[in-house]
Amino acid sequence: MRGAARALRDGFSLPARPPWGYGLLCGLAVAGPLLAGVLAGRPQSGAFLALGAYLTAFGDMYGQPYAARARSMAIKIVLIAGGCWLGLYLADRPWWAVLALGAVAAAGGRWRTVGTPPAFALVTGFYLAVPAGFGPPELMVFGGLLYAVLALALWPLRRFDPLATALGEAVRAVAGLLDGLAGDDWGERRERASKALETAATASAAFASMDAAGRSAAAYVEALVRIFHETVALRALRAAAPDEQDGIDDVATTLAADLREAADGRRAGVVEALAVTADYAERLGAREPGADPAALRSGAVLGQARRCLDRIAVGVRTVGLLTARHVPPAGRGLLPGKPVAGRRLFPRLPWKPPPGGTGPEHAGRLGLTAAVAMALMLGVHEQYGKWFVFTVLLAVRPTYGDTVERVVLRVAGTVAGAAAAALILAAVPGPYTIVGTVLVFGTLGFALREVSYGYWSIFATPLAMMLTDFSTRLDWEAAGIRLALTAGGGVLALAAARLLWPRGQAGRLRGLAADLLREHACLVRAPAEGDLDRLPDRTESAGTAADRLRESLDKLDKEPGGRAPAELRAALTLARKLRDDAILLGAVLRGAEPGSDATAGVLDAVADRLDAVGQAVRAGEPPPAADAFESQLDEVAREVSSLMEEAAAGEGTAVRRRLRHAVTAHPALRSLCKDALDLAAEVTARFRT
């Protein structure tokens, strides 16, 4: 009961402003054909046109690039027509229809490109009880094309809107990261910035093949990624310079404001960013350099921090220059620009687009449950039987917890929506009332769908009822039957989520944890090999491995009786810290002279340790004994001491430059070693036997 109450509370909240313009567009696309059919005296044909528009809008990817939406809608329209024709053809072959629906539903659950609209069309065609032919499918194609034309009408004028929004969110998140160097909510800010950059990288990749403006957008994201990496390194350096934290915070806050100004197209932000770092460098240079080891160590750390600030300022400048070339923040039109000279047109970024579908377990569960639902309804071969199947298609989710939430919201929405629609049609019966109700419910439903599934269920349920059963009155008796079938479908969905592969995620944890260790070992080995250019790629792979494990743990938490192991949750936190350590080392070692540090042996030892533990976990064997890497760390410490003596003796700027790298590398190495050992220990504790 507590879970149901939480689902109701969360499902009927509005975390963001609904896109009312998009909702109105969908309402017109669905209600327009319905009205035309009524006026022409062919209401059933108008209903099929409206249903095609509804199912196409249901499968649309609102907020994605127009080109991607156009491709998706073209595929959906063909699949919807094919599903409807298959349902009509199999109406007299019910058991073949059961098998066909299972296959179509499984394909929709596995691949996002297919989705559930073709399964809805198949069920609708099966329950039409009309001869097989191309009449209803053709009408649904025309309805889908009508929606596509309306949805894509602004493509030439606003084709970059989703990209502009993603870039604006990324700028705000990265600026917030700079603002929060001293805050206790650093972890939350870092996670927010990482997700925003992932979204921006995905959006820019979708636009990269269009023209020069799309390629400039990729360079824009690349500049924000550099700022992100240098900010992560600056956070660690700030902790090593307690006497200068206020100064670093002031410069970082100014750079955050400058980044926002540069992204808004104000040239002052670019100039200010360069000026503030120059002033800070001049202030540090005016200090009297001390000869004692503490002063030398502090000077080395501050010198590296200044370099990070310089790189951040250069990143702000790049953002400003690209903005001047019409790569905008959110809310401004994106015009074609010029390619950025000297940059890769398709940069490899440390974030990947989200996957295009779900796992085979969910696909199999959805297909089997849909087939069972259709088989149970073979004796109800009339217009009401399909609501049982529709509920199953909508309610079965990849996890049991998500299925519970979806069933609760679906049943609650059906009760409220069907009652409201029945009340309206009872008060003012007639086809024009249905058209008006479809317009209002379609506008509200599709707008609220983007922010609340609960409200979407309220408006979508009677909307689908009126479209698929246009010739049947939505009275109290019909509403009650549909509600009972909806509740029954929800019960079947819950049973399927509970009984069919309910603990599938638990068996994947060992392999995912081993992948996590292997990818982080590869990440650590990149600076050991001196190949810092590959560090972003290795960071990408390590972060992706962590995301896969986190997703599996989240799903396990939602399985019946499942609970994510605390050791693996702790391992994810340590893995993020390890990636931060590697980013800091990359910033410290970039530009270092070959042989000027003794970090390679330490990093190789760390990578070997993670590799060995990962292989043992995958094979189910006892892991090797832990190694603290003390001998390699002592070698680094001896080099720092030697360089300090040379610097104190006035050996010159080359020694001081080497000292800066060694002093800042040493604490980063210690932190990296500790985090790596702790990461290996947490994973080992979970898979000790």
C-alpha cells in the first residue's frame, strides 16, 4: 500500500511545465479527422484517420531532433498499418493472432524503434470484425501522415530547438559546477553536469551530419567537456591548498558567470574570463617564493591550480567564439556556422547516447504476457475485450516496482478519465460532443504526458476509448466494463512481473562488476602509458560500465524481494572517485617532460590489481592479496624531496616545473591507490565465495 500511495503521489505531480503548444498540435491532429468524418457523413472513416494520428503521436519522440523524429514516424506509420492489416487478416484465426501479438509485443519491448503502437494497431484490427483489406490500414496511414506533417511543419525554422535546449542546460550545469567548488553538494552538481553533458553530446551527435552548424555544436560540447574535466581537477587541487581556497573560489565563481555571459553571446564574458585568470596569475607571481619545503609544495599546487583555471578560461573563450558563430544557448535560433578549424568534426566524448531498447528478459516477458492476455480474451471477441490487452501492453515494465507504479496510475487514470468522459457524453450526447472531448482530452493528455504519466492516463484512456469505439456510446455501463477489464489486465501484468524472471538482475551483477573493474583498469593504464589523448575515451568506457552496473542495481531494487548489495553501491561511489583521480592526474601530467615523474610504476600496479580482482570475480575464484603499492609511492616521494632540494638551491624554472608536476601528482596517486584498493575490496566482499 505504501508503494501504491507513493506511485499516486509521484505520478500526479508536475515536475516541469507541460508543452502546451505540442499538446494542442496533437489535439488538432486527432480531432480534425474525426470532425471531417462527421461532417462528411463517414464517422467511422474519420475515426480510423484519427486513430492513425493518435498512434503515430503516441510513438513520436517529442523533444528529439526533427530528422530523428521524421525517421521514427515513417517507420511507425508503416508498422502501424502493417499491424492493423495483420489484425484484420487474423480475426478469423484467433490462435495465430495470439502468436502474432506475442511476437509484435516482444519486438516492441526489445527495440524502441518498433515500440507498442504496432501491437495496439494489431489488437484494434483484430477486434474490428470487418473483412480483411486495405481500407482501415490505409486510413490509418493517412492519419499518421497528417500528424507527421503538422509535427514537422516547423522543421525548416526550428530544426535546432532540441539541440539549443540541450546546450543551454549543459552550460548551466557546468557553470553550477564551477560555482559549487566549496559546496557540500558537489556530488549532486557533478552528477547533474555529467548527465547534462551526456544529453548535449547525444543531441550534437544527432545534428553532426547535417551541416557546419551541427559540427560546430559538437565542438561546443567538447569545450564544455574540457571545462568539466578541469573543474574536477581544480576541486582536488583546491583541497590541497587550504590557504588559497577563497582565492580559487572567487576566480571559479567569476569564470562561472563569464561562461553564462559567453553562452548568451555577450563578448564581455569572454574578455573577463581571460582577464580574471591573468590577474590571478599575476597575484600569485608577485608572491615572494619561499625556500622551505612547505612553501615549495604550496607553490607547486597553486601553479597547477592556475593552469587549470587558465584552461577553463580558454574553454569559456571557445564557448564565446562558437556562440558568435551562431551556436546558441537554449531559446535562441541556431543558424549555420563555419566548421571550427583544427578540431575533429566528430569528437569522441566521455558520454554515450542512451541505449535504443530494453533487455531480452523484458521483451520476452512482455511478449508472453500479451499473448496470454489475448488468449484469455478470445471468448470476448467484441469491442470491449481489447481493453484487457491494452492494459497489459501499457503496464508491463522492465521491473516489478515500475509495473506496480504503472498499474496503479493506469487504473486510477482510467477510473477518473472514463467517469469524466461518461459524464460529459451523458450530459450532452452526440458526435460533436465526442469531437470536442477528443480535442480537449488530446491537448491536455499529450501535453501532460511529457511530465506526468498519471495525468496522461486520465486523458489518454477515454481518448483511446472514443477513437477505437467511435460508434459505441461511452455510457456508465461501458465505462464500468472497461474499468473492470483494465483492472484485470493490471492484475495479469503484476503477476507476470512477479513470476516471469523476477530476479534476472541478480545473475548479471558478477559480470557487470568484473566489467567495471576491467574498464577502470584500462582507464588507469592510459596515463601510465603516457597516452593522455586516449584518457577521454577510457573515461567514457569506464563511466559506461559504471552506468550499466548502476542501472542493474536500480532494477534489482525494484524486483520482488530484491535488494541491491550495499557493497556494489559503495563500489560505484569509489569508481566515480577513481575516475576523478584519473582526470586530475591527466591534468597534472599533461605537458610533463618524459621521465620527469615516477608515476608509471604506481599506475601499472593499480591497473594490474584491478585487472586481477576483476578476473577472479568473473571466474568465481578467490582474489589475490591486496598490495598497498608502498614501494612505488616511496619512489615518487623521494623524487619530490629531491626536486624540492634542487628548487631550494635555485636550480631554475625547469626544476620548478618538474616539481609542480611531482608535488601535485603525489597526493593524486595516493588518492587513486586508496580508491582503487577500496573499490577492489568492496567488489571482493560481495563476491567472496
